[in-house]
Amino acid sequence: MTWWDRLLRWEESHRFAVDASGAAVLWLVMGTIAVDLSAAPAAAHNGTRLAAAAMIAPLAWRRTRPVVSAVAVYTAALVHMLAGLPLIFPADLVVLVALYSLTVHGPRWAYRVGFGGAVVGTLLMTVLLGVHGAFYWPAAVVMSVVVGSMFLAVFAFGLVRRSRREHLEALVDRAERLEVERDQQAVIGAATERARIAREMHDIVAHSLSVMIAQADGGRYAAAADPAAATRALGTIAETGRAALTDMRRLLGVLRADAGTSRPGGTAADGPSPAGTAEPGPAGAAALVTTPQPAVDDLETLVAQMRVSGMRASLVRLGTPRHLPPGAGLTVYRIAQESLTNVLKHAGPDPSVTVMLQWLPRAVTLEVSDDGRGAAADSDGLGQGLVGMRERAAMFGGTVTAGPRPGGGYRVRVQLPTPSSASTGPAPATRATAAPPAPAPARSTTTDDAAAPAPRPPAPQPSAAARSGATAAPAPTEGHPA
């Protein structure tokens, strides 16, 4: 900022003091030498000095109170003309200053009235000069033309100045509003990103821990009768923990500013490198960040993983698969994962679960139903699972309904709209085809196969968040038991 800008800013913030000082200087220059030109010869006396002071003094408020200042100046000029002093020079020139100040700083109606008053005052001055005989009528008319031109020029210059001032104020106001909007957008963006990160972290932790707790309980009760089953349960726990750690590192790698820089003596994330994790270095970090997210095609792997944890789960596909918009497939997978996690936590011992994926002409429907305890399941009221489901579905214009189903159990149903002209995906799936069961170390059953599973604790159940609990975790990574 230059010294001139600082001076203008100071002058703008001290308007009254500057204008009062200017009025005092005008009085010293113009008020003390004011003469009555209508007299013959022109003379200076106390009346002219008093009239000059009455017109100059209101200029101290010409910017802080422009309407009041202009009314006072106009009134003083009208009074001295009606008092027999038609023209006091040079004090009458302050009427031009009053008109300019009113045009620049006053409201619209005020400067229009002020210009009309100036025209009326010019005509009145012309008449009074002719009546008093100070000027011949032709000279009085010429005088009125000159004075009227001066008023017109000052008024036009004031309008230009007012337009520029309003334009600058509009620019300043727009800049301030854009700054406020930018800050608000930053706050909204940060809140949205925090919510997204919270959902993803919750998916990873809640789902993986639920599987690990179920396996640990089953292995503990099976250890005495079948040590091999306990060993398989421990292997499943280890693989689930590694997969969760990999997904956690992938998510944190996106958040860290130095995710692409390896540390001396360690990987991009703290701790030993799990199976399937890239080695240190920028390339490895980039590989973690760009690992594909799970989609609809991974539902079969998810169901197989739940069978491994001892759940009787089956997958049914209806309709012709199609390509989903980016992110929609991840939403379907997450909601299915969250629903299966809630079944594992709340449905009670030995539930039977059916995951149905139905492709409609303009939508895809996912339904997860079980025959467990349903609404009778205990809840601590702290879960955010249903909230997360609805948030995910709402981003794609979908709906989520959840609640007890007739005959017992619980049902979660989500429907997402899809483009009707979407490209056709793989070959049409066989209607109502159950997914083939995967080898199950702890328990493996489908809707059609109820093979004897590893013993499952009959009474103790893992502590659970509300049926609306955790949002689901990412899909099992490559190498996870399925």
C-alpha cells in the first residue's frame, strides 16, 4: 500500500474532521472577502459576512450528513436572496459544493431534489437581479445561463463520481462475500470429508473386529474338542487382521501429505509390512492408494468370508447385471457388508442369511434378510450403521428401508436408480442361483447345505452396537480366505 492509499484511507475514516477543517479554510478565503454584487458599487458588510458564514459552516457535515448539510446551505442562500442580497460573491459558490456532495454521498431522491432546487434558485436569482437593477435584463439572463451551466456540470461530474463509487463498493462487497463463501465452502468440504473418512474407518474397524471376535469366541469354545478348528479360527483372525491393517494403511496413505515418501528404516506406514502390502518407496505408496475399491462383483467373496466366520449365508442374483455409475457399486457392497456385520453381531446364534441382488430395468435392489432375533436384539443406541447406509444411498438418489420382517428376523433393503441405457455387463446370471460355498475352516453352510460346523458359543454373544451399528468394511483383499 502506497502513502497515497494510506492517506486516502485515513481521510475516509476521519470525514468530519477533514470537512470541518476544509469549511474553516473556505471561510477564511471566501467568507472574509464576500461582497454583495447586487449593490452599486459592490460592498462588503456584516450582512454579507453573516450570510457567507451561514452557507459555509454546514459544509463540515457534507459527507457525514449530506442531506442536512445541503438543506442548510440551500436555506441560507434562499434567505439571503429574499433578504435583498441576490448575489454574494464568492460565498455563493459553496452551493455548487453542496450539490456535488449531495449527488455523490446522498440518496437518489435527495440529489434529484437538490438539482431541482438549484434550477429554481438560478431562476429566482435572475429575477431578483433584474428587479433590483443591479444588471440589465440581458446581462441577468446571461448570468443565469452561466450559473445554470455550472450547476449542470457539477451535477454531471457528481453522477460520474457516484457511479464509480458505487462500482467500487460493489466490487469490495463481492470480494468480501466471495471470501466468506470460500471459507464456508472450506468448512463444508472439511465436514463432508470428515464424515466420509469416519464412514470408511468405521467400515474397516467394525466389520473386521466383528469377524475376529466371532472367530475368537468360536475357537475358544472349540479348542477343547477340536484343536484343528481352533487353529483354523486363529488363521482366519490373522488374515482378517492383516486385511484390515492393509485397508487402514491405504486410507491413511491418502490422508498423509508425505504418503509417497518412505521413511528411513520403515515402510510408508508404521509397523511391519503385512501380506499383500507394497514395499517402501513412492511406487509402493502409489500402489496402495490406487488399489481398486470393492464393487458389486465382490459380493460373492464377501458372502464366502461370512461363511468362514460361521454364518449360514447364501447369495441370490436376479436379472441381468449392468454397469453401475462410479461409486454406486461400492455403495451396494458397503451396505451389504454393514448388514452382514449387524447380523453377525445382533442376530443371535446360528442365523441363516440370504443376500439377494436384483437388477431391475431402472434400478438395482439389494436385500439382506435373516431369521435371527430381529428387533429383539440388544442395542446400546450408539450405532451409526443405518445412518451411514442412508447417507451412502442418498448420494445416488437411492432409498434404504430396514426393520423386522414378518415371521421373525430382520431385513435391510436398498434400491439405487441406474441408467436405463447402461451397457450390459457379463452374461445373464441364472435366476435365483445360490453362490457356491467356499471352504470353511470354522463353519460353512449355505441355504441348501447345513453341514455340521465347528462348535459356536451358545450363550455368550459379542457386545454389539445398535442394529444401526457400524458401517461395513472394505472387501477382503487378495489372499484373504474366501
